[in-house]
Amino acid sequence: MLPVVAIVGRPNVGKSTFFNRLIGERQAIVHDQTGVTRDRHYGESYWNNRDFTLIDTGGYLPERGNVIVDGIREQIEIAILEADVIIFLVDVVQGITDLDQAVASILRKQNKPVLVVANKADNTERSWQASEFYKFGYDDVFALSSITGTGTGELLDHLVTILPLEVKDADEEGIPKIAIIGRPNVGKSSLVNALLNDERSIVTDIAGTTRDSINSRLSFQGNTYILVDTAGLRRKSKVAENIEFYSAVRTAKSIRECNVAVLLIDAVQGFEAQDLRILRDAERFNKGVIVALNKWDLVEKETNTVKDYEKKIRDKMPNMAYIPIITISAVSRQRIFKVIEMVDVVISERHKKISTSELNKFMERMISERPLPGAGDKQRKIKYVTQVKANPPVFMFFMNNPESLPAHYRRFIENRFREEFKFIGVPITLIFREK
């Protein structure tokens, strides 16, 4: 479990710019208009050998009666509950406002470490003005500029010293974790209960019944697994309750911490854009991935139904042909243990190692089939390839002019790689380096 840091504060103090600065990406929308960040954004940051999750919240507005305003306030409250450390961002130019006081009054009710960060301190004079914020009663006030990065190092140096240590359950060390993920009401709890033959999770027709993740041990054919039944992910426009925000945090964590993510899809409802976003998250974290079509017993059967249904899904998830798709029914228990059997396959594929000699023989055949494109007056040449890591698999190609290798040829290499070595359900990383 990575420690969690939440950035909170009133609107337009620069939370999204600060968030982008710490994760090194322009992931949050940055705009001068108040309240642009209406949903939380999640990212991972790293400093002094410590990884931590960062949450960017919408600006705090205490007035009731506005759906967006209420939603922003709910996001902050849940981010505070989820966080190990809270960064309270304020604007050194405007000084303390009534909204800042309102945020501070909420934070004082929490028994969590709070770091007051005075943003927009772009010069020495503004840095001195940050002392005003000691009026909130907190020991730590840091002056910085999110735009230029001035002062962020001092903040991060202190932040990592107060982060809790990453704790692993000794009993679960080395046991594969399977996260059952997906939209609400697709049957995640029903599948977990069917696998365990135990009513661990409440199963109803109400979307979002499972409010939090539930970890359970499963023994199957002499092997032990940890099943994580996550709360369903809702479309952003439909997330209305505090507890749903909390569930979204837990689901994101479950994806990051599992070995294999099983995306459950309601076969009657079909594959939606949100399912694709979940798959991309799992792929981004290099997790093993399986798609399970649940409630298959309710689908009207026709000739080639499975093949046609699978083709429709694969058409919506290009570049993810490596992900296996299976059909099950949690209620009737049809093929439910096919999920675990496929998990074993994916875990084995994640640990698979290819010898350097085999890789280079493959590379020679591949290049003879389709030669490397030229690089101006120079001929590109891959000197050799080797596997530098397993679980997840990473391969290093040593060549001249790697930065100019066209994207289409990189895709060709990955496609041929998959044809040759499979890596079913496993994202692979291909790195091209100068020799």
C-alpha cells in the first residue's frame, strides 16, 4: 500500500499546477477559471527513494445548494479520509481568505499531518509573506512556486520524512492477488461469492452495494490466491455520494497492487468506454489482465455468438489483442473456475523468460521478413536484444539511432513479438537504446 498525499484548498490557488509539477505530467486541467478541477485526479510521485500516491481535489466551496459545489466539497472530505498526509495549498498573493479559514476548520478536525503550502511565491518578497499562514496554527508552512518549481524540493524533503512506511501483510507475501474490477452491478460480488462458495459480499441488484474492497483467501487445486472484490467504478457524472468517491480510490489502489486484474463485463449490457479506461489503467501499471463476460447465460445464443461478441469487443480495444476473453455466469456457476485457470496462465506468462540467443534468432528472422527502415544516409541496425526483467517482462533492443525508429516499425516489432512469444494477458515493455 503506497502512502497517500491529498492536495486540498479553495479554488484557483494552483492545486492542479502543483499536482502536475509533482507527477511530472499535465494530467490535470489547468485553467484560470474557478472550479475547473471538478473531480479528483490520481497520480504517483517519487522523491528520495519513496513512492506515494497523489490526489488532486477540486476547490473547496462551503455553500450548499449547488450540485457541483457540493460534489467538490465531498471530494475533499473523502480525500482527507483516504490521505496519510494533507497538503493545504493557499495563495500567498491573496493571503488568508474566508474560504481558506473554512478549509482550515475542516482540516483541524482531522487527526492527520497537515503541511501548509503557500503557492505563487515567485520571488523573495512573496516568500516572506508566507509567514502569514502560521495563523492557521500549523507548525509547517512552505513557500513555493508551482509554475517554476522553486521551493518544491524543500517541501518534498520534509514530506517523505513523515510518510508512513509501506506495509505488506506477511501472510500474503508471495500469494497472487486477483482484483475483480468493473462497473457497478456487473456481478463482481456474485463471482467472488461463487468462487468462495461463501456469502462474503452483499449481492443485490442495486448498483454500488459493495462500498469497499474485501480481501478473501481462495484455495484452488492446491494453490492459494487473494481475491479482492472492489467497489464498482461509476461514470464521473453519476458519482454523487461521498462513499462512491472513496470506492473509486479503493478500486484504483486494487488495480495498482494486484498481480492480475479481472475486468468483469455484463454480457447483456456490453463493453463500454469506461471498461476501456479501466483496461488502460491496468495496462499502464503493467498488470496481468483478463476480460470475463459475466451473465453469459442471459445472452440469446446464435451461431458464432461467442466469436462475434469477442470481435466486437476487440474492435473497441485496439492494441490489446493479447488480453484473453472468457465467458462465465457467476449465478449459475458456469465456467467460473476458468477465471482462476486463466489467472494461472497469465501469472506464468508474467514470469516467462526468453533466452538472449532465442531472442536474437527471432530478431534476425523478423528483420529479414521486413527490413529496418533507413535513417537518411545511414542504415539502422539492431545489434542485439535481451530480456532485462521478468514479472513484468521488459526487453532491451540495442541499436543505432533508436530515437528515430518510426512508431509503425515499433508496433510491427511488438506484434511480431506477440506472435512469436505470446505473453498472454501481459503488457510487455520494449526499450530501444543506443549501442
